[in-house]
Amino acid sequence: MSGYVIAQIDLKSKEGYKEYADKVPYTVKNFGGEYLVRAGEFKSLEGVWNFKRNVIIKFPSYEKALEWYNSDEYNKIKNLRLNNTEGNLIIIKGV
């Protein structure tokens, strides 16, 4: 069963976020992940969607997604995202 990282973010510092955006794909790939959505145009049709940037990453399993998030490799750059954005992030099991 696949695992998905779903993030909604707004940039606080575009320059500061760029370093994270340049480095994170390598960590995702090293854990078997692939981007399904990385920003892109969208239209909110129902409810409140407070964030302008959306990301969905598919991993081979829920456990692999958690392994990536908790890895030393990702934790070396995670603060680049946390310090330069605000938003939500979940890891969820797929069907």
C-alpha cells in the first residue's frame, strides 16, 4: 500500500525556500518517492483552501514515507522548509 506526503504551503521567503526546493527531490528519490504534484495551477471549489502551493509525493509504502520524513538525510534540510514557509503536512496511507 502506497504512502503519500501531502503538503499545503505558502512561502514566507522565496529565496530561502529555493535551497530547500533544490535539495529535497534527491532525498525523496533516495527513498523511492516520486512527485505527483509540485505546485501547479489549481482552483478551490469547496471550503477554504488557505495555501497557494500544494505538493503530493507518492512513496512505495506508508512506512517508507515516514522513514523519509524521519531520516537524517531529510532532517538536514527540513528546517529550510520550516523557516521559510507556513502550512500543513500529512503522511497518509493510500488504497
